Amino acid sequence: MLQSIRSASQHWLGKIVLSVIFTLLIAGVAIFGVEEFFRGGSSTTVATVGKTPISAEEVRTAYQNQLQRYQQQLKRTLTPDQARALGLERQVLSQLITEAALDQKTADLGLAVSDAAVLRAIQDEPSFKGANGSFDRTLFYQTLQRAGLNEALFVREQRSVIARLQLADATVADLPVPQVMREAVHRYSTERRSAAVLTLAPSAVGEIPAPTDDELKTYYEANKGSFRAPEYRNLNLLVLEPETLAKPDSVSEADARTAYDANKGRFGKPERRTIQQITFPDEAAAQDARAKIESGEQPFEAIAAARGLDPKQLDLGTLSKSELFDPAVADTAFGLEQGKVSQPVKGRFGTVLLRVTGIEPGDVKPFEAVADEVRKEVALRRARETGLQQAQDAIEDARAAAKPLAEIAGEQGLTMLSIPAVDASGLDPAGNPVAGIPDKDTTLAAAFRADVGNDTEALRTKDGGSIWYDVVKVTPSREKSLDEVRDEAVKGWTKAETDKRLVAKSKELTERLEKGDAIETVAQEAGLTVKEVTDLGRNQSKDDLSNETVERIFVTPVGKAASAPSGEGRAVFKVTAATMPAFVPGTPTDTQLVNSLRTALADDVLGEFLTEVQKSAGVSVNQAAFRRALGGEY
């Protein structure tokens, strides 16, 4: 959560800091340097930066948070091997070391952040602002609670983050951007070229005769690798998902109605109320304030003002019952008459008085219209809460007793998926996708790491289910014979021969242009059409010219000719002109360029600074504790 909050910062320098921290994962070993050492025993300190320790718990928490972010982005679960392949554990440790080194440096320099600055940063954080755009204390506490944080811990971490940003700001603020650099970028980005182009289609080389047996055999021998049959595996899969165990017909009408009544808002437009709230230090103060309101001595707004509440902070908003985080507040607010003031409510964040100033009636579908949907949801919830774990335990016990998956599937009333042959990409021998494989990337990766007869562990699905798999047979990768791939080989040879003749033809035409022949004459004799292309920019395809052709035009001097691949054919061209607007310092375009280059320079400078900070502080890593913290060998 803290990382997400930091990432939400609108400060451009903050983004650079976080970007550099994450790019340092590649340099993990270099960061740790010669001071890395190995320790045995049961130490829980994974690394030490100067005098600052990094505990195993910090590493585990950061690792799990980063793993969840990756899985959310990829929309699938990651196995430990996949996470290791991404360098996730080194990335996390490098991040923690960098943060600790910056904290050490701020302490050494005596940098401190005032309470007012921390408070201002928290109040300006968009994640804590309500619908009216102002800081919402209730939303603040709700967000922290969902993240499993307390206020003191969050404030301490926020203070450290601000100090790091101040240190980084002082390091790279107002970096000068040399004019020679701006001129070079200006020349590169604004140059425009013109060229006369001839396009050679594959038909320009005429009809390609069928290859002889010797030619085909030579081509096949030179390209055997492209004709290999992949490794195939025969798999048995047993998939257990909550949906598999859910039995809607077993849900009684009474249970379904109870579930419907508890979640009516989901089946249409729920009732919404505009709610105001005043917080008090205790119940007595709240009761005293309510008495004054009820007697007419003071209005609700005056009581709020006396409590130091800004009128904008008085409203919680117009919310449905399910949108209120505090159950006590929700129950009271949705039981109040409009305009009435509640009795003191002991909520999660203090004692409050509530007033409802507006009610938007709901429009909910009747039970009869959604009964089937409700029964399915209830059955699915029961399967997740009880049936799923019981079934998983029963299957694991059967696996431990060496029962085959087919027998287990029969005992549990499940369907086993038998796949006769599938390659690592999920295709069958005919090249068609194999249907029905759950979480295909994860499942196939695990199945292709296992061997026949291996005691494999179940894979977990996103919905809390399990996938058990057995490798029944392995068909090794092999080279296909020429007879098996003759048609494919003929196509490949024909394409290669066509390309070879196109290259020869384009070379011939280019040489004539270089000798001084007019491009119109060359085009007429070759039966081609000259096409004038103007205003070409780098990295911009135009008029059927690919990026590759355009880039080739930009590396060819004016007045010279060359050729480049163009789709299935080739393009022969002569560069006719190159233009470039004059560089004028101080223009809006130059100002924008300065800002962009300054950001890039700051990135480089800050990266070097962070590396030097870590070297100066001294970093040591306990590899044994690091492995124990993540529960495996890394």
C-alpha cells in the first residue's frame, strides 16, 4: 500500500526516484559489492546498510506485495520459478537496500521533515480525498486499515519518503542541459528527407521453377532446425474449482432469501443517502451536543464548527449502505429519518452524531427475478468456505496413497481431462490449440518441468481451486524427415530463392543509379514506376514505405542510391533532398526539449548518486537469511 501511495505522487522527481530504484534490480550483485558475506545460524537480519538492518519480515512483506502487483498486471498466478526468472527477489532486496541507504544518508546529513510537512503531504494525497476534493479523515483510516497499517507506522514511513525526495531533489535540481545536446536532438528529430523510390514486388523476378531434388535437399539440410517437431506430452489433469462443487439446487428458498435481503443493493439501484457526521472524543460529549441540537440551543452546523470541522468536511457524501465502511454508522444512518439527528454512535474511529439530509430511493429487482442467481452465489460461497477444502484434502490423501488421477476423479465425481499430446505452447501435433487447459501458461510450464512418474504438487488457481497433473508420456523433440516436410520445404526454398533474386535485381538497379543513370530510365527499362516521396521523418512509415526502408533512407547520403526490404519485396531508392529547420534557442519546442532532456539527465545522475550512497554506507547481505526469508533456495 505504501508503495502504491508513493507511486501516486504527482512530483516528477518522485517518479524518477522510484523508477531508478526499480531499474537497479539488474545490478543486484554489483550493488552488494565485495562486502557481501555469508552467515549461518538463525539470524533474522537479511541485510545491513551502514547501521540500518533490513529484517526478514520486511523482505517477506515487500516480496509478497511485489508478487501481488505482478500477478495483477499479468492477470495470472506466478509460480516460484517464474517469479525467480523475473528476478523478483533481487528486485525487492535491491529496492529495500536503496531505501535504507537513502535513509542512512539523510540521517548523516541531518535532514529532518517537520510534522507540518508530513501533515500537508498526507492531506494532499489524492488517495485520501473524498468526492468533494478535500482530505477525508474517514477515508484515510479506512485505507490504512485495509492495508493493515496503523497511523503511527504510516506517518513514520511517509516522513522517510519525503526526506528521500528532498535529498534527491537537492542532488539533481536545476541540472543544465548543454546547447550542443539540444542541437543534436533537434537535428535528429526535425530532419526531413525526400526520395525517388522503385518498388520491386516478388513478381519482378519472374516465375520461380520448382527446385531440383538436390536443391531441395541442400535447403533442407541447411534449415533442419526450422523443421523440428516439438516435444509433446501426454497429460492427465484433474481440475477442482469452487464452481465444480457448487450445487445451487441444494440451497433452500429461506437461505436464498436471507442472502438476497443482505445484498439487495446488488440487484438494481440501491438506496443512497446524503450523510453528515460530527466526531466527538467520547459518548458524553456527543450526548451533550445532541441535547443542544434537539432543544434548539445550537444547530447541527454550529456544533460542527465548534468541533473545528470545515463545512466541506461535514458531509460523508451520498452513499449506499454497502459503501459505508463502518457497520455501526451504516446501520444507524440507514435507520434515520431525513433531517433527524442520531443518538451517539460508537463507530470504529470514535463516537459520532449523524444526520441524513437527503434520500435517493432504490429500485431493486424482486427476489423471484434473481432467485437462480442468488442460489448460485450462495452455493459457490459454501463451496469455497467448506466443500473446496474438504475435497482438496480428500484428493491429496488419495494422491498420497498412490491412486491414479482417473480413479480419484471417479471417487470424487469429477471429470479428468486427458490430453493425448500437447507442446509447450499449447498446440497439438496438427498445430491446433488444445482446448480446456486451465491457466494454460502456468499449467504447461509446470507439466514440462516434470517427468513421467514424478510426484507433482498441485497448482493453485486464482479462484482458490487446484489443478493436479500427471505426465503420462513424453515424446521427445525430433527432426522431421524431408519426406514429412516436403511441401513446407518447397515453400521455404521458393521464398528464399525469390528473396535472393530480388536482392540481386535491386543491387543491379542500385549500381546503375550510382553510375549516374536517370531513375526514370532505369524504371522504364525495368517496367517499374517511379514514386516521389517527400517530407519523410525518422521512425515514421509513409506511402507504403516501412520503418526499415525509411531508416535506410536516412542513413544514405543525399544523391546516393540504396535498397532495403519492403514487405515481401524490396525498395530501390535515390535520396533527393534533406532539409532541416534552424535551431532557435528559447522557443516553446526547445523549452519542451530542455524539460525532457533534464529529466533524462536527472535519471542518470540520480542513478549514479544512489550507487555511490550505497557504497559509502556499506552494504552486507546475509544470503542464508535471505533464502530463509523467502522460503527457498535463490
